[in-house]
Amino acid sequence: MGYSIPVLESLIDEFRKMPSVGSKSAERLAFYVLGLSDGEVNSLVRAIQNVHEKVHQCAVCKNLTEAEVCPICESAQRDRSLICVVENPRDVLAFERTREYNGLYHVLHGAISPMNGVGPDDLTIKDLLKRLSSDEVKEVIMATNPTVEGEATAMYLSRLLKPMGVKVTRLAYGVPVGADLEYADEITLSRALEGRSAL
């Protein structure tokens, strides 16, 4: 006969449903919550409720925001001739951390994946096409992940956008800084060769 506490097991199960959280991590999180004071628990619950109730998609780029339009789309300092297409809001955060990109974004909220039942209509592609109806946008940068699904999505979009007279580019991929060539796979090395630049 095993020892268990049903309410604790229920909390562990909820944490286990989260992405990248295995059984041991779920247990650690549950025991962490057990160790919180009443005030800390209330703050955690309030934060979860607030994000669930207040965060939604930007009316323009489909990134996450509390307002109708996100601060990036509202900013007059952004280059409106550039749109960087990404798969999810975490990708926007990654680009913003670099402080190198000053254009706008469009978040697809996924990638085309027939195996998982995700088609073009399940993504925010129609919203992207609406944004390109004005002559303001000159270049669309495909920044989908370098996976089979990401590549398929980038190819699909580039074929869709080319007749619109918009320049479509793809992020260069290659060997990461600090990595050894012997550990790079064939696709990474071929992309590194394709994306090489002058010194």
C-alpha cells in the first residue's frame, strides 16, 4: 500500500501537464508551493488569474499584449517597412533581447504541420496578408524555426507573398558561435555555407 496525499498528487498532476515539466520537476514545484506563505500563494494565484484574464493577441501583429495594440506596433520609432514573421510570442522576446531588429513582427501562433492537423487556416496568415495590402511593407523576414514544419511554413508563405511584390527573405542559419564543426549536422553545415558572408 503506497503513501499519497490526493490534493498534493492533484497539484503535481497539474504541473506535469505543463510543457517541459516531468514528474520530478512537477514534484519540486508542488513542494515549493507548499512552502509558500499565505500571502505568497495569493500573489501567485492573482498573477495567474491576471495573465489569464488580461493578456490577449494584439489586433495588428497577433503578439501578446494587455492593450488593444501592442507597444511594438504602436511605436513610431519602428521601421514599418519590415515585418519579421515568427511562430510564437517567445520568438519576439528573443529578437527583442538582441536589440538589433527595429521592424515590426507578425506572430503565426504555430507552424504548418499536417501530421498534427495544423494547416494554413489554423495560423494567422490571413491577418498577415491584410497587413501587406498597403504599400508600406517592403520586406517580410521569415524567422520560423529551422524544423521541417518551420521550413514548410516559410516556403508556403514565400510562395503566397511573392506575387504581392514584397521582398521575402529567410534568416541565415549556421554553426553557432562557440560550437565545434565536428558536432554540426549536415543541414546546419550546408546552411552555414549558403549563408556565408565576406570578411
